[in-house]
Amino acid sequence: MVIFGASGDLTQRKLMPALYSLALRRLLPEEFGLVGVARTEETDDGFRARMEAAVREHARDEFRQETWEGLAEGMSYIAADFSDEEGQNALAERLTKLDEERGTAGNRVYYLAVPPSAMSTIIRELGERRQAQGWTRLIIEKPFGHDLASARALNTQLAQHFGEPEIFRIDHYLGKETVQNMLALRFANGIFEPIWNRQFIDHVEITVAESIGVGARAGFYEQAGAVRDIFQNHLLQLVALTAMEPPIDFTADSVRNEKVKVLRSLHTPGPKSVVRGQYGHGWIEGEEVPGYRDEPDVSPDSTTDTYLAAKLYVDNWRWADTPFYVRTGKRLPRRDTTISIQFQRAPHPPFEEMSSDGLRPNVLNVHIQPDEGVSLAIGAKVPGQGMSIRSVNMDFLYGGAFRTGLPEAYERLILDCLLGDATLFTRADEVDEQWQLVDAIVAAWQRDRPSFPNYAAGTWGPSSADELIERDTREWRHH
Amino acid sequence: MEAPLTSAASTVEEWTGHGVDVGSIERRLVALRESVEAETEGPDLRTSVMTHMAWVPPDWLQAATETLAGLAERHPSRTILLVPEPDAGDDRLDAELSMRCFPLPGQGHHVCSEVIELHLRGKRAVAPGSIVEPLLVADLPVFLRWRGEPPFAAPPFAQLVDVAGRLVVDSGEWSDLPAAYGELTAFFDRVAVSDIAWSRGLGWRRSLAALWPAIKAVEELRVAGPLADALLLACWLRSRLGRQIELVHEDCEELELVAVDGEPARVPNEEPRKASDLLSEELDNFGRDPVYEAAVSVAR
């Protein structure tokens, strides 16, 4: 495996710990070798030492010297700018050496954890230099393009050198256990699917909330905003998994065919159905935090969106007229990613009004982070005299049920790539559909200048987001 | 009164941390839960009915802890005790976590309650709403028990009211009566309010209601008991009858006597309820109480 962008945060926090966990469980082939590539000057030993520290700090498993040494033995580093020929030659030589020494047989996984500006050169050079021996796979980190045109250009360039089964566009949300459990919940249980439609479901809410600010990502975020950072990929993937029809099997194409149908069915929301926001100064976890415009490397008059809420419709037989309310934002009060399915109220509860004050509609919550699990809110009688009813939550927590650590999303996705299984990766046509929707939303934003900031850090977003859902006499779920 | 299921927790897991952040508290809670489940061979299915927040200045901590001890079994929940220490001299968050599980007779399962005691030191007491929000059990009602007289105009009170669905106070703990009732009424449209002093007076209100229709002519109500209880009884009558009634108050620790125009009303035939029983009853209520609100509204 070659990681481009090996000096970056992602490699240290996610990729290396994931590889270590896979090695610990003997899920990596014995021949596995890793080459880190980045412009930062560093020796092989320095790279290994930095990666060891990263594993010790970020891996979910305890550190075992023996496992680490086995992994580190096949690790090396190339300090190079891949746009020059010298760097390309150095990598080619190193890979040939790995083939000889470790028997990697020309099999390559290239992990492109680099900014979009560096993507094109790497793809072209890898494509032109690819060998006949062994297989080649590319894992491509988001953002996959900046808009529909750039995404299409990238897809076209990829297609010139690689077949679609060789391209693994990563959206790490799809590697999360609970996201995959959405498929198990829906299609492995007989009780949900018959009521998973407009007749029984009042609406769907999907929240991807972050309490962190922009941090050190201002350079990227100023260009992307919430709409490209989260909505275009994670949020739309969650919508697709929630709304898709049952695939005929769990192969990559069957699952992705169904997801594409949902994305294609998404009704482009009008301006009144989309709310954008940007956080101002406020409080998070008891600490005072600056507004977005006061963050380092952010323009003081930035109009970048750090919050987005939208009402979407899936125009098909199953979901016609059933709204999907989605929202994402930074500096919200808590980190929380949840898909909430709110069912219709019981048609005629035969109880006195006062006795059911505490009763809410049935809600099935699929918690994706931080506590992965599923909860179902049901009405239950309060023990004692009379008939007082209130909502209680039945919680299913993954950690409690299976008593085994959940794999990190990157573990699952890297392993799937090594095995050649692209089910949990995004296909070119999915990306295309996602960008079409985003371009339509962003185009409407060009016509006005928002009044930012419009929500305080530590709150649930601008008041216009509440109005968006309250217009339909509904409300965002309680937290 | 609801009977407790058992007399004592069979499993208690605890953790203490100084200078912690909310993320580490969340992780420790998960670890505690898993630890309990490993010991008890369950419950894999956890049942919660609410988040119960309590604002507990240090002087009230002991009373609050005692009340909680009798509460956990009846309301499987997450309790967050917020202990403000603004003058602590440093700015940090200290946490004590505990998980108490009670066996269900004849079953292999347990009912578990989590208690998170947070000491908000220095500036960490300024914005408590932002600390508790990440710790609320999602999608369940949030109750706020405010110990002592709320500083109605202070941001911490408003912040916590805004994350709660129901505010539980005991106006018997207040010193600025009846003026404080006037400030409370301003919150009726923001949050449903329960007053434990109001609950304590239920038996006496029934006794007075039993005097209908003669009580329509009442001119003077004499009450021997705490000031809050006396005011609430008098104001209840004023709001129901729609006219002024003279209150003659004699201060006592408990409600001992209520007399209508000199004639003692029947003493309620009920056992005095413990603090945990009174709070427990309030935690079963969700909607606004228009009769209470009307009574308080004429107390100013």
C-alpha cells in the first residue's frame, strides 16, 4: 500500500491505527508492505517512529511490540513531490524492491489522502506507469471534486487509466458498523420493511452534528463549507441507505444500483427548503469559543456555511410526500449522528388527554456516533393506579450486545479494498448525482449575501432551521 | 406511593476524574455500562425514561444525594447533578460517575440508573447549559430540579430551563416570598413547572374543596405551616374564587393547621411523604399545571 499524504493528520489518526488493528487480527497478508509518500523530509526510521507514536495514541487496541515490529518491517518513506519525475522514479524503485523482498507480486493499493489540487498528477502518473503484473486499486479520499464539473473531470481522468472496479471512492461513514446495520435492520428483520414507507412513516430526520469548530482545516473548509464537507457525501449517503429499495444481493453493484436510484429520485429543494448558517461566538462544554470568522486562517467577512438544513423529498412510490429533514453543522451542542424514523401517531388513542401528556410518537433512532446502537421510543403505562402513559426508550447498544470492540470504519474499508469488495465505496454515478443536487443548492446561494453569523456556537443552528420544520408542524428531535 | 423494587443496589460501578472534558465522561459512562453488563450478564436492553438534571449548590448537596437514593429504582434514568463552585479558584470540571443497578425479582435483568455529579469550578459554572447538552439522553424528557431559590435573571438558570421540558422547584426553599412567585410566572410559557410545596399541600386542598359550597364565602384563611405552603393554599383559593382572601400565617416547619374563618379544616388522612416520594411524583408529570400557574399568578 502506498499512502500519498503520509505526513498528514488522517494517516496518523486513522489509517495507521487501522492498519495496526488489522495486523493485530492477522487480517493483513504476510507480504503486506507500506510506503508513505509526502513532501515533508523524513527518514524511514523517522517515519516508523512517528507512526508508532500514532498507533500508541490513536489505536483502539493495546500496543503489542511484536505486532508493531512485524508491520514496521515492511514500512518505508519517500520524501518527494510526486509531480517531479525523480519522486515517481523513487517510488517505482521502492515498489519493485518490495515485490522482490516481500513478494507483493505487483499488487498495489494507492491511498490518495491528498488535496484535490494534487490528485490529477498522481492519477495520471500512476495510470501511465501501471504494470501488467498484479492488481492495482486506488482509494480516493474526499472531497471528490468541488462541484459537478470537477467531479466529472476527475472521473473521466480516472476512467482513462483505471476500470471502475479498481476505483474506491471512500466515504468513511459507510464503514461504520451502525451504517451497515441500517441494512441489516431493514432487510434482515421482517417487522420493519412492511412499515418502511409513506403509509406508516411521518417523516425522517438525519442529523450530523459536530461540536468541534473548523480547527486546523480552515484552508479546506473556507472553500468547501458544510454543504461540500458533509452534505454532499455523508448526509446524502445516509439518506440513500435509509430510503433505498432492497437490493437483490449484497454485491457492490446491487447495493450501489439501489442507492443511485434514491439519489436520482431526490427532488431538488427550492431555496425555501434549504437553510444555511455560520456560527458566531458562544459556549461549548463550558468553554468560550470564537465565532467562525475569528478562527485562524478564516476571512473576517467569510460567507462560508458551517451549517446546513434542508427538506428533501424522494420522489418515488415508497416515499412520495414524506419529507426527509437533514441537518449538519459545526459547533452544535453535541457530537451526534443519528437517523430518526418518526412513525405516524396512533390514530385514536383511547386515553384521556392528560394521561398521555408524556407520550410522543414512536421513533426509531439509529445512532451512528458517538454511541453506536438503535433505540425505539414506545409508549408505556406508568406503573400504579390509573392509566398514565409516557414514552420510554428501548436501547440496543452495540458494545453491550456483542461484547466486542467495534472496528473503526477505516479498518473495514481498507480491508474491503484489499479484498476487492467495493460495496461500501461510492461509485462514479453516485458521486455525479450527489454533485448535481449540491450544485443546484449552491447556485441559489449565488444570488444573495447571507447575514452571517446567524447562530451562536453551542446552539442547534439558526432560528430559520427551526422555522423550516415548524412550518410543517413538526420539530427537530430532542437531544 | 410507588414501592421500591428492592432495598439496595446489587451492583455499583464508580469513577472519579478531575479536570475532565465531556468526551471523557461519555467514554467512561460507556465503560461503566459495559462493566456492569459483564458482571450481571445483562441488561443488554437498557431502559431509560428521562434525564434528570439537578442544580445543587454545595450547601444542598447532601439533601439532594439523600433524595436521589430513594429515587433511582423508580425512575431508571440518567441523573446529572450540577454543583456550581464559581469561587473555586481554578476553572475546571470534576466528575464523579456511578452506575447503580437493581435486580428485578425473578428475572435475570437489572434496572440501572446513572448518576453524573459534575463540579463546575470557576468559569465552568458560567455556561452549564453547554456542559449538560452533550450528556442528555437523546429523545427523552429532561427534568430540571433547581435546589434553592433560582436566580431568575442569571444566565445559568435560563440556559438550563431552555434544555429542560419541566422545571421542578420547592418554593419552600425560597426566602424571597411572595415576590419570587412573580418572577417564576415569567417562565410558565417557556417550561412546565412543578413545585414540591404545591404537592405537599394536596391533602389540605382536598380538605378545603370538601367544604364546597360553604367555602365560597370564606373571608380569612389561617395557616400554621411554612410560608410557601400557606401562600400557595391562600392563592389557590383566591384564584379559584376570583377574589381576595385574607391570609393569617403562623410559621411552622410543617403544615399543621388550616382554618377557614376560624373553623379548623379536616386534617388530611395521609402519611407525610418523603422528599424522594414527592420528587418522584413530579417526575411522572409532563404537561403544564394550569391550576398551579393560576395560583402563583395571584401571589405577587
